[in-house]
Amino acid sequence: MTRQSCFSNLLTFLDKVTDCFDKGTDVGVIFLNLAKVFDKVSDTRLMNKIRAHGIQGLTGNWIENWLKGRKQHACNTGAASTWIEVISGVPQRSVLRAILFLIFVNDLDYGVLNRLLKFADDTKLFGKVQSELDSIGLQRIFKDC
């Protein structure tokens, strides 16, 4: 098993991009930072992915119960809003947050024809761009956003 780091991820990216440049090929790059996105993931969608990864039974039920029934409210200068149910995101500073994030983004590269490098919540999608069609193809994954 090879250990990856932010540095080795960056070196891999730099190696691939400079190789293309050395061959006279342009490269299109899309940088994604998914940290805040995870705060908006619906509990139902997250649980579907958790179950799809085979986490079921007592452990799956425990995670589902941990995500459900959370409530929040806001306070400002002594006034407080009413409590509402939280239906998305994973509690900040929880031990499970990192592993649940990895489970959620694990299939991010399915169907992607270009190169994708992931490290924690940072993702780089890149590929050779030799025509306008190549550029459009690189961006196609975002057509439904």
C-alpha cells in the first residue's frame, strides 16, 4: 500500500501537466474544494452511499440514528430562533466526519474520462485540450449543476 500525501498528490499533478506541456499539448484544469459541500449533503443521500458500501446492520443503523434527530437554532443578542431539525451535513468536529466524507466522494471519478486526483477535500480534474471539443468535454461533468 502506498501512502499518499498532499505533497505527493501535487507532484503527480505537476508531473502529468508538465509532461503534456513538454509535448506541446495544452491542459485544461478544474480545481474543486468540496469541504463546504459536505455540510449540505442530505442525510438520506449519505445513508444511501453508506449502505451501498456495505455498511449495514448494527453499524449502518447506528450511523443513521446518529445523523437523525439533530436540531439547531440561532441566537443573536439574546434572541433565539425556534429549533428546527437538521436534515443535511455531518456534525462538525466529529470523529466520523472524515471517513463519511471519504465514503461520500469515493465514486466521484466514476464515468470521468479525464484524470482526477483527490486528496482530502481537494480535487483536481484535468486533461489534454487539443480542441474546443476537448475543452467542452472536460467541463461536461458540470452540465447538470
